[in-house]
Amino acid sequence: MGMKRFIPVVSVLCLFVVSACNPGGHPPRIGNEAPDFTVTDSQRTVQLSKLRGKPVLLNFWATWCAPCVEEVPSMVQLQKQMGDKVTILAVSEDADDAAYKQFIHDHGVDLLTVREGTMKTSDVYGTFKYPETYVIDRNGKIVRKFIGPADWTSPDIMQYLNNL
């Protein structure tokens, strides 16, 4: 096979692979019930299904993730502003319990957070880039997904959450 004929074949193959990996216009799981899980660390046990009745922001993060660290203050501020209208559940993927606890203390992280160093739960959700946040409605359905850091106190996000 000559080089001129090889290049179009490779181009078509690449296009097929890229299009096969894109299942549609929105991330997987949107519109489906959020998979339930229970995480226990040295301080608490949290079960997602017990948080139903109000919107939940399920955030997967880690102290070693710079974009996660960047986003934490706005998440804490969102929880303060929204109060009990929404629950933020921040699941840390840190393997080091001491580093996790030190970060929580040093940064005044005042929201529901639990450490799961195995990444088992984030794998169930298909998380591949930290931080990732799933917005779950009061009935337990995933309605939105954010990949990467967000300004959680932006007017658009605040309005969206108030309308859930």
C-alpha cells in the first residue's frame, strides 16, 4: 500500500474511533438515577440515598489536584449561601488520611466531605478528570455534570440550583 493511499485510510479510521467514543450530546448518566453508594472514612459514614429530598452536588476531588483546590472556596461559599436548600457532598480521592484532614482544617472546608482513597465510587460514576461534579435532583436523578473547576457562586449556577 503506497503512502498516499495509507493516509486517507488512517484518517477515516481516526474519524471512526473519535465518533464511536462520542455517545451523544451529553455525558453518560444524565437523566438516570444516581448510583447509590456508602463511603466510610475515619470520621463518618455517608450514604448518597439518605440525602434525597433536596438537590445534591456530588463532587469528586483531591488535595493533590490543583483545579480542585482552586474550586474549594467557591463550593464552601455556595454551601453557606444555599444553606439547607442543597447538600454538597465532596468525596475526596486522597489516599493519605493525614493530608486530607490537614487540608480540611487549613482551608476551613465547612461542608459534607468524606475521604475514599480507593476511587471505587468515582469509577462507578465514570469520573476521569478531577474535579468532577454531578448535580442530582431531589428525587435522585442526575441532571447535570461539570468537568473541571467551576465558580459555584456564579449567578447562573445559583439560579440553576434555586430552580431545582
